Amino acid sequence: MTLTRRGSAKQKHHARLQWLSHHQLQIIGVPGIHDDVTDANRGVLEALRNEMAELGLFGASPLATQRETIRRLVSELRGESVGVGW
């Protein structure tokens, strides 16, 4: 079954996606959902997570969830399937 975002989850997803789509240079080197996280790209992922967290795009979700969310968004921007519907 494909998950469907509703309500505030859908709004938060859209806000994050909008922000990332306007900051394309910052997703260069960030691993997508289908990519392995290596020592090299972990730093890029963490830097992006820190910046997005400072802007209040995550709230109180755990760090691992924030990283996973970024990886899914990056994959979505690349046009890859992430298994989550609207």
C-alpha cells in the first residue's frame, strides 16, 4: 500500500520540497533514498540537515528521520520513485 500524506504532513512536505527546489546547488552530493550513505556524502547530508533544521523545516522529529526525509526529497527532485504518494 502506498502512503498518502494529508493535512500538516502534506504541508510540511511541500514546504521542504519547495525550499530544496529553490536551493538545487545544496543537494549536489546528497545521497538519495536509493544511494548508499558514505563517509564522503554523509557530511553533505548533515550540513543540509543542519541548515534546514535552523530554518525550522523539521520541528522535533529525530535526527535519523530528518536525514531520511532529506534523502527522500532529493530522490523525489531527481524523479526517482520513493514509494510515498500525495
